[in-house]
Amino acid sequence: MAKNDKNNYKLLQKNKKAFFNYEMVETIECGMSLVGTEVKSIREGRFSFTDSYVVIEDGQLMLLQFTIQPYKQGSIFNHDPGRKRHLLAHKQEIKRLNRKVNEKGLTLVPTKVYLKGNLVKMEVGLARGKALYDKKNVIKERDLHREAKREIKNLKY
């Protein structure tokens, strides 16, 4: 195995909804504890972030409502699509995150799933919820930016 294998980074999916609904304070990289058919489904991109979140139970990070579709060739060995999954992080990181979640009213949200070498990794963001007017401002800025690009494109010299 070459040294570069661990640095291979392939983004599988980004949770755009999380970035719209939350303001990210910080992010950490976590490993995922998966069974074989889950890994194969994730590599095919057959998973969904819809309403998924992370909680800390008994000093462990647990990923909830993260749906991984059953693997087509999995037969009787297929997994339960909506089961709880362990996220792997250092004990000190988990304690630090737990303090921040309890003290400041922040939440943990999955933001990205990617392959690093041959391992499936997830980026978890410590997030603060956005107010409705903040979301409206984001939409307004995006529309103005899109209009400006369209005007520049249509501008004839």
C-alpha cells in the first residue's frame, strides 16, 4: 500500500440542507462503523441525509435517521436502512463536543460523506440554527448573484 492511498479524497455527497438551515461553528472528521453491504451501498451513492443528526449517548457519537438503501446483491445479508450507527472519534473530542452541545445549545449535524483511501468518513458539524430572516437573506443574495451573472453573460461588447 502506497503512502498516497490515505490522502485520496473522493466526496460522495454534501448535505446542502444543513448549510442552509444551520451556521457551522466547527467541523470534525469521524469514521463510520458500518457492515459490508452498507459500505457497498455508500460507494454507489445510495444514501440520504434527510433529517439526520448526531447525538452523544454513553460517551459515543450516534448517527440517527441517516438512511442507507439496501444493497441490490445483498440478499439475506442486507442491513436495516434506518438503524443507529456509531461514529468513531477520540474520547476527548466527544467530551469537548458534549460540553459545547450542553452549554451553548448547539447541535451536531452530518455535513459530508467521503472516501479517504478505502475508508468511509463523515464530517460532522457543530452547528447553530439560523433564524428565518437569515435564510431569506441567503436566498435573496443568491438570486441577486444569479441575476448579476446572467446580466454579465448577456452583455454584448
